[in-house]
Amino acid sequence: MMNSKLFTPASIGPLTLRNRTIRSAAFESMCPGNAPSRQLKDYHCSVAAGGVGMTTIAYAAVTQSGLSFDRQLWMRPEIIPGLREITDAVHKEGAAVSIQLGHCGNMSHKSICGVTPVGASSGFNLYSPTFVRGLRKEELPQMAKAYGQSVNWAREAGFDAVEIHAGHGYLISQFLSPYTNHRKDEFGGSLENRMRFMDMVMEEVMRAAGNDMAVLVKTNMRDGFKGGMEIDEAVQVAKRLVQDGAHALVLSGGFVSKAPMYVMRGAMPIKSMTHYMNCWWLKYGVRMVGKWMIPTVPFKEAYFLEDALRFRTEIKEIPLVYVGGLVSREKIDEVLDDGFEFVQMGRALLNEPGFVNRLRTEEKARCNCGHSNYCIARMYTIDMACHKHLEEKLPLCLEREIEKLENQ
């Protein structure tokens, strides 16, 4: 305990954090009209006041075509003043603040993103469900520039860092994965070719970041299903990101369209998820086949650690951020002792925004998240929230579902 690194400062590029904890970019679904809200500000301020080193605002789309939810941020000049209010408030609490920038690629619908969804390759996305258009080669430089422009807007809004989303089956990941990239040009085929779009994005991002913004990149360690990218290729991608100039890597895994619970672990509470859905046919469809579409992957504490350790042995040049299933002081210390410079938490800080302050005072501190994933189930339609902090009373059928999952 006395030798713990947890509450020592550490740096990511030009940025120094007060401790080793980061609120992960777990999607909040708190941005109606694709703009920041008072609710978003209050939540991130509560985590900052709770002692975190840096909080991350999740999953801001770099273009309108990159939106996959109607309550998701879309980076553009009009929202800069609203974002500035959040960054100023977080800084007052002593924490740094980052924003995750990404593009959902094929995981959208015209009704949300305003156009036929685009991806690495043309095809049909069963999850939306919609036809998808592969991006033309001549469109790629402009798409890469959108990431760089978003970094500039993030600086203007007062952010200390950006996290580029290159994992989870979103656009950059769709180029990297053999499962989604069937291109016949120089952006498809070999891993070298599949990394070209990522390289283009990183060139724009690092140019925009200059010497005063930290750049983290969230990358997959494996896609989590047969036919996806496996760990050997993922290590090569991580090494390329180091060459591309990233200041730190966030090591994750899974494809939200194909293996969502590989990312988050546990079961998806289907009744809770469909309870909030507005679309009647989707509601009944998910009720009937949801358990097969979203298979359970058992939760265990620090579930990505084994894979992450392989990356730690291969990558020495920059800090690595561990994310995935951290809920106790004991495990956090173990991960830091294994050589990871930072830890990210999502659900633990939704369950208890002041968890980091408690970690400081309690050697055996553990958050009481029950891993029912109710927070994720409702996130697709309304805001992400822990069932333990709701003002409204849940219907009995949802209470029973949560209880059953938490007692498994």
C-alpha cells in the first residue's frame, strides 16, 4: 500500500495527471441534439470531484456521418462553448479532461447520420439494419482531415487530451479488421495496406495536436471472434501507432456489432434493453433473438489483463493504459505493478463517482457494481445510469432481471 503507484503523478506526452486513474470513454448518451448537456457536465464534474486523474468524454463523432446514436456528440464549432463549460468545471475540481474522437463507420442508419452509412467496404449491416457504402479512395484524405479538425476544436474547447478510437469495430477498426475490410485497392488485403487509413488519420491528428495536447489511442488487442483480427496482428498495429506518434495506448478488444459483450463482459439484460426501445418491431425482434445476437461472455475482474501483458512485453516506448473490469484497489495495484502506467474505469465510476477518493483511504476498497449491465442496456435509448442511483422505481420484471444477473 505504501509503495503503491496509484496516487503518484505520471505523464502522457505533454500532460501530467495527478494520479494514475482515468475515467474511460464509456458512452454516456447524455447529448440530445448531438450537443453537450447540463447532465453531461454534472456527471463528469462528479467524477472529477471524486478524485480521478482524468475524465474522458465519450465517443464524439468527427463528422455527421460518424454518428451512431441520436444522443451522441458531434464535433462542430457550435458546441465549443458548451464543451468549454465542461472543461472549465472539471479543471476546477483538479482533474484533466479528454475527449474521445471517432467515426462509427457502418454502424449507423440514415435516420441518425443523415446519409447512407459508410465503412471500409460496402455491404449490409444487420444490426441497424441498413445497406452500407464503402468509402471511395478519394474520400479518405478528407475523412482523415476531419479527425485533425476535431482535435483543433477540442483544444479550443479546453481539453487537455484526445483519445482516438481505433477499436471496437468502428471506422478505423473496420479498415484494420479482415472481417470488415474486403477492399481490393491499396487500403485492403495485407495488414500493411489495412493500416494505411489509420496512418493517414494519425498524421492529421498528430499535426493538429502539436506539442500541447496529449494523444491516446484506443486499440483492439483482438476482435473477439473467428475471422476477426487476432493478437499477433494487433501487436503490429500497436507498434505502428507508436511509430505514428501516439503518446499512450488504451488496450481494449471486441467488436460492438459482432461481439459486444467481449468488450464489456457479462450478459446483456434483454428485458431492460427492450423496455426502453421506442421502435416496436426492433423491441420484439431483440426480445426474440437478443440472447443469440448478444451472447454472454463471463465477467471476471481485469478480464483483459492476460492479453494486455503481451503488449506490455512488446511495447516499451510509451505508456499503456489498462482498461477492462477493474473494481477493486487490490486489482488496480496489481495492474500498476505489472507495468501499466494508467488504469481506466467506466462502470465502476458510474456506480460510484467518488470511488477514486475511497481508493485513497481504504486498502481493500471495492465498488459495489453488480455487473448486471443495466447501465449499458438503457444507454442505447436513454442515458447511461446505474440502477442503484435511479430516482424512478423500476418495473418489477426489470428488478427481477437485474437481481438474477447480479446473483449469478
